[in-house]
Amino acid sequence: MNVLLVYPRNPESFWSFQHVLKLVSKKSAFPPLGLLTVAAMLPSAWSLRLVDLNVRPLAEADIRWADYVFLSGMIVHKGSAHEIAARCAALGKTVVAGGPLFTTGHREFPEIGHFVLGEAEGIVATLVADMERGALAPLYQSPGWPDVRETPVPRWDLLDLNDYVTMPVQFSRGCPLNCEFCDIVVMNGRVPRTKTPAQVIRELESLRERGWRDMVFIVDDNFIGNRRRSRELLRELIAWRARANPSLGFLTEASVNLADDPELCSLMVQAGFKKVFLGLETPSLEGLVECDKTQNQSRDLCEAVRTIQRAGMEVMGGFIVGFDSDPIDIFRRQFEFIQRSGVVTAMVGLLSALPQTALYKRLAAEGRILSEACGNNTDTVINFVTRMDPEFLRAQYRDLMRKLYEPRNYYRRIRTFLRTYRASGPAVRLSGAELRAFVRSLWVLGVSNPGRGPFWALVWATLLASPGKFRAAMELAILGHHFRRVANSL
């Protein structure tokens, strides 16, 4: 059996990093973990081929080779997924589609006849049996939440690791929180299910043995959703680092109440975590109450960010404008909060009603849904009737993004972060690849860019005052080039 696994093309977005990939000699930020994991569940005798359209084009020969085509993707991949499905249909190939895009939006793909909804563990055996006898059902869906302790190590061998910036590994699925706009509980439930520490270390070892030496994204929606299990994993990771001395570093996503647990922060840093993404959302208490972001209420969000920075991790932040309760000055307040807190990587998006979320259901009941979500928070598409004038909202949003990523403001934010951040490790230590990326960035950021003055001020100030933080400063400077291009294109 020949199975072609296809991942759609990423559109330009905040997280695509496409404007800096050439600087770091990579083709894509992350590989498709879902497809690689499903591949590991298929019979070992089958022939598999992965085509990630962010790395190479999908050739007609690839499609003709396949007996079946597996297609996955996120909501943001909708357009590319339609194109892929059309090409497969034209060549008479059967497509089986799964992943977040299709779990909540499969009805938008009448050209595809077969879907796996939700998580694949527990139903792959049935799917495989039906494929082998040539009698696929229209829908496959697990009757419950699968036990992720049965999930195999992804098929890293289907990739050229050198094409990617970061490798993804999953520890848990699900989140105990219930933010109104979030679709995680729809996809993965309210009770976090975790792999064993031994499983995670097997996945990391398999990457290390294949030569991976860079960052690993622990792709959990909330890494601290089950703190007891998180602590168990972290202690095993610390022991693994002592044994194997890997050069891998980690980033992940968590809720802001991480700041309440200094021991957990310390364990994360000891285990090698460098960055954590937090859903900070808004400095407006009314907005936090509206979206049921209870963990962000009754606290000083700026101080929570600084607590984590002082522990030794960079805080990346998600922010939203467009809540019903947003006052007219929310754009100024968002800017001031982001600058003051030193959240350098600030993903500000327009509120979007994602399919099947509590927000979507509420707005639908109020007759306010205009269209389906595009999945790209930095797009200026608004898919529901807003309380604020939509043209004013779009215009102010564009201004906010451009102001945040204007060179002077951006480099000032880096310096604010560095003053709080407690870096670990020796002074300036760049790998060969990092050194080449830095040299390339000198031309882009330090010569041809109108923001070269603030860039050079950052370089010299960091080298002279905080050489141990130079690597972090230069990585952020390079990323800023991408964020600025995205902001200016809005």
C-alpha cells in the first residue's frame, strides 16, 4: 500500500516566520507532527511518502504514486487544502482528511469523501482494515478521548530535519480552563491526558540520535494543565540532561498562573525551557471577565510576566482586541502594557469566533455570525458583528501592530525584556549556523534597514552590559524583521 501524506502551504502569518527563514537557512518553522504521528500508526509494510508544501512542491508523480492520500491541516490552511483535494480528485485519488481543519470544518469540503474527526488513536486499526479491503466509511471518529500513552514515536525518518527551525513533541492534550474563544476543549477536552515521561524522553532521544541539536516545541496547549504530571516530566528531563548532555532547548505554551509556582518555573529552566507562550489577552478586566479568562483576573499581569522572565524564560504573549467590552482606548492600553512588560513577541489578533467554541455558539444565538473563521488572527477578517465599528477596529488594529513592530519601539521592548531576564549559560556562544545567521542579519537589520540605528544600539549595549544575553537579543532582533513585514502588510 502506498500512502502519500500531504501538508498544506502556510499562508503569510505571524507564526509562519517566512521572512526570516532564509536568514537561518531553513524552509519551514515546524514539520507536521500530526501526520508524522499518524504515519507511525500505519502498518510497517506500507510505503509512506511525506510532502510538506512548505518544503517542496507537490508533484503530479507523487499523487499518481499513491493508493491513498492523507491530508491534514489547521483552519489557516483551508485554501491550500482545497487546492490539494482538487488535484487529487482530478487524478482519481481517494483522499482521507483529518486534523483540526477537518474536525470542525469537514462540511466545507464536499470534494473529499472520507474524514477522520478528532484524534486518530483508537480508530486507525479500523481505518487501515477498511483501506485494505477498499471499503472506506465517510467518517471515522474515536468514541472517547484516546489514551496518549499508546501514541507511538513520530516517523521522523520521513523528514529532512535540516529543513526546519524547530521540532515538535507533544506531552499532553486537553486543558482544564474554559476560555470562551478557545477551541482546545472542543478538540481535546477539559481533562489533560499526558504521556509518560519515558515516552517523551524516547521521542527526544530519537530526535537526538537523528542529529537534532536545536529547539523543541512542546506543543501542549497548556503544559501545566496537570502540574503533578508536568513536575514528573521535568524531573525526568533534568535527569536526562545530566545523563545525555543534550543541546536541545524547549519552548511551550502555558497559562499565566505559571507565575504563581516558583518551583515549577525553576524546574522548567533546569530542564532546558527557554520560552513560554502565555495567553495574556488584554489589560482590560472587563475583557477578561467577558471571555471567562479567570486565571488572568485578580492579578498584576505585568508582574506575572516579569516573574517568569526573572526565572529565566522569555514570555511570548497572545493578545486580543475586539471584545464587546473593549473601550475606545484599548489599543493604547494594549500598546502600553506590551511595552511596559517587555513581551517582545506579542501576537495581537482580532477576536475571531472559531467553529464550535462557546464564543461561536453565543454569537450564533445572538444572530451575529457573518462567516466562518479564517484561522489567521493577524488577518483583518472579522467574522461576526462587533460592538465597535468594524472599520475603526481594523484601522486601529493595523496601527497598533505597526506601532508595536516599528524598529524603535521593538528594540526598546527587547531592552526592557533583557533588563528583567535572568539568562543561564555562558556569555556569547553561537553555533556555526547561528553565527552565519547573525552575519546575514547584519546586512538586513544593520545596513539596509531604516531601523539600523536602534539595532546597533541594541548590539553594542548588550555586548557591553549583558554579553550572556546576546544570543537572546540577536534572535529577537532577527524575528523582529519577520514581525515587521507582517505588520506592515496588514
